[in-house]
Amino acid sequence: MRSAARNACRVGVCLLAAVGLFVIAPRGASASGFFLLEQSARLQGTSYAGTAALAADASTVYYNPAGMSRIKDWSFMQSGYLVSIHSELENATATNFGQPVTGPNGKNSASAGTNGPVGATLIAKRLTDQVVVGFGLTVPFGLSFEYDNDSIARFVATKSRLATYNINPSISWEPVDGFSLGAGFDAMLADVALNQQVQVPGFNELGVRLQADDWSYGWNVGFLYEFRDERDTRIGFAYRSKLTFGLTGDAKVTPSPLFAHKQNVEATASFPDMITVSGVTMIAPRWQLLGDLQFVHWGVLQNVDVKFSQKPGESGPLLPEQNLPFAFRNTFRGALGSEYFLDDEWTVRGGIAFDQSPVTNINRTARLPDSNRVLLSIGVGYKLMEQMSIDLGYSHIFLPYGANIDQTVTASTLKGSYSSSVDLFGLQLTFTFDKGLPYVGI
């Protein structure tokens, strides 16, 4: 009996390692951490400079609701992105209960990262001379990071995934000519999944699968000031509130000779609030300059408590509570971009951005091997007809070589360095018109 209890305890220690960091699941994209800027392929072409001040289409519903005051009547846009990640864990060494762990390719390296699409749907409609309303379906946080099930990192992480879905009704009001205010309501669903392999001496490898989700509610506000000069200069400010999720779901262990196959799992985690200040101005008759400065309050994510409880009909020991120290730091992002209007139909764009990461060498993990990044972007826009335009964007994200990891999770360790980069491809269709919807005979 005591032997069984000791074995149960050892398995419990190892399974605790498996639940570490289950509340987030990032994959590198245009912004650091697991925050996503991918709501507009037009702004992608400028490296997301001018997000709170450009207000050229319905994407302003997300970036700064006050910018809807520039919508003449209707604006509708649909954007889509393909994220291609190149990430290698190099010169890696790992242990499990003090024993060396080897990966499948013999060079102690492991492929990581996944590819996939994201997108946004936004619409705005003018109600009166002073009031415009909008609605958005966006993905503000998320993406994923994966390793092979037999990689050298498998006892620390295999799959980490976060998907968020945000419903965002908004309104803008222009009390005086050139100055507008905006506000919006956010209802966001966060869905998290985590996989990991576990092995206790004397037992075969176990597969651990965690899934949890929750809704959270927040708000966003902004203002836009237009100077009404020959340079068409605008300054915008936007704020999005913090969101706190009480995640609940299932923890599954397969096979599970000592523990219940399924357990309830719950944790509370906060996503950051953020402030953005943007500017746009014409510096030549056809040349527009855009800038962005953003503060992200990642410091709200410091420690997360994970708890387990018994499911009806299941028996066996429960995993003990655990405190997960994230120790994120607050970050800044700066971007500078430009648009050149070749004629009434064609526009070309370019931009550069620096994005500070909440992760450093001290708190880097296999589930979040993030680091500071530089974003270089180009883009092109074409006006297909009076009401419809198409925008294409491409970004290459540079992450520094040799982002080191030295992680210890209970009975497992992982050391090495990451070599990573990201390619991002964006496409956007926009309808902007004075009256009615297109193609309805108006």
C-alpha cells in the first residue's frame, strides 16, 4: 500500500509538470507574447504603424472606435492571414528524474511552431451626422506552438494552443468638427489546450491532455483629433481593458494506472490592458507617414494558481494545487511606416517595428520561447472599383538568434537555444461607400 502511495506521489509530481503554463498557448506573430495585431492587411503593410489614427476603413472598429467618425456611410472589411513559423530548438539537453532524454533526430534539436490562418470581420455604419456604430469579430490573442510527441522537449511540452474569439460592438460620437470619441464592449471566449508526455521511472510514458475555456468581458475607448490642415494630420489614442478568465475544463491522463482518467481543472489568468498612441500626416502630395507607440501591461500576468477536483464517477488521487510563476514584464512596441499613392488606384506601403517581449532569458519556457522582435513589412493596395479595394501585405519577423532556455519543471529540465523567424501573409477586401450596400441597385 505504501509503495502504491509513493508511486502515486511520483506520478503526481510529474503530472504537475504537465499542467505548467496551460493557461496560455502562444505562437509568434506580429506582436510579442500571445497578443495579435492581425486585424488589417492594409496596416500590416506599414508594420502596424498608425493603428489608432489611420481610420481609413472598418478596421478602426477594433484599433480605435473613435475613428469610425471618418466613415461616410458604410464600411465593411474582411481580412485573412497565413502565419508561417520557422523555429528550431538547438543544442538541446534534457533530463527526466535525473535521466538524460533524447530526441528523434540525434542532434538534440527539435522542430517547433505551427502554421495556420487567422482573420477579422469588421463593419461600420453611420447613423447620424455625429454618430457611427460598428461591430467586429476578431482574434486578439492566440495561435499555437508545437513539438513532436517524441521530441527532446516532450516531457516539458508538446502542444500549447490558445484561441480567442472577440465580439466587439462599438460607437463613435463627433461632438465638434474634427474631434471624436469612441467606446466599445468586448465579449471574448478563450479556449486553451495543452499536451505533454510524462514518464515516471518504472512506468511507460503517459500522455497528458488539458483543455479549458471561459468567457470574459471588457471595454475599449479612444479619441481621434483631425487638424483639418493641408497635411490631413491626425492623432489617435486608444485603450483596451484587462480581461480576466476563470478557465475551467478537463485534465486527462492516458493510460492512468494510478490516477483518475479525468479530473476537473480550473485556473484564473489575466490578459493585459494596453494603450496606443498613433499619428498620421502627409509629408508630400502623395506620401503619407504613420507612427505608433504602444504600451502593453503584461505585468498583470505574474502568478497563476491551478486547482484540480474530482469528476463524478472517477476515482483516484487528485493532483495538488500548483502556483505557476510567469513573471511577465510590461512592454513597449514602436512602429514607423509610410504609404505612397501612385495614382487613384494603386498604393504601395512599407514599415518597420520593434516589439519588446514580456519574456526574457530568465522566464523563457518551451511553451513560450518568445523574445524581442523586429518586424519589416511591405504592402500594396488596389482599388478594384469605386466601392471595393483589395490590400496585400507581407511581413518578415526577425527574432534574435540564440534565445536561451534553462527551464526546470518539477522532475524535468530543458536547456538549449531557439532560432526563430516568422513570415506573415495578409489579404484584405474592403467595401467603402456613401449610400447603401454594394450590388443592390442603389
